[in-house]
Amino acid sequence: MKIVFSIDKIEDGRAALNDGGGKTIFWPLDKLPAGAKEKDKITFNIGEDKNLAKDILNEILTEK
């Protein structure tokens, strides 16, 4: 499954990503492609590996 977000704003080392449907997530800037900037589109490919999804979420939630 693919999910597309646009970068609404970047501040404090995080990017506010919006799905166009009213959902916003905050993502560490260093986890985005190099050179990512506001208004860029970011595509996430979500697979079926639940352990990988948990690992990624844990990494994001424990970001300092």
C-alpha cells in the first residue's frame, strides 16, 4: 500500500506531513530524503511486515 504526504512545514528538526485528508504526522527530518523541503511530496510504501512497522514507530516515538 502506498501513502502520499506533502511536507507542510519544517521546524525543530521535524517535518509536518499532511495526507491531504486532514491527517498530519510529524516525522524526523533526518529520516526523510536528503534535500526534502516544504511542499515536496513523500510516498511511503507500507508492507505487511508488522514487526518492521513496530520498529519504525518505536524509533519515531523515542526520537529526542
